[in-house]
Amino acid sequence: MTTKLRIIQIDREEIVIKAATDQVIAEAREAMTSAQGVLTLEKKGWVYHLAGRHIIRLEVEHEDEQDEQKA
């Protein structure tokens, strides 16, 4: 089972992490709830520094890998 994390920012830009770990999800939630929170992550060679106040929503989806292979 893989976990997908979708980070939606105030400008409606989305960053999707297809294989998010529990640690990444916890860091995103912490950044979003703390006053000076910043989430730093790397995706496809780019390093993102997202201010928690710019994150409006986190969506976590759990996908079964077997379902994807059958489709």
C-alpha cells in the first residue's frame, strides 16, 4: 500500500508526493499548525521550502498497489 500526500497551497498550486512516509506527513502537519512552520522537501531534484501559513490543506490517500497493477 502506498500513501499519497497532496499539499494544497493558498495560490491553489499543488505538490503531490506519491510515496509519502509517516515522517513527511507529520512534518507537513507540524509546519501547517505552527506559527513559524516551514516544510522542506525534495522532489525531482528541486528543494521546496513551504511556509506553513501558505499551506491550506493536506490530503492523504492510501492506494493499494495491487489495484493499480490490475487496471
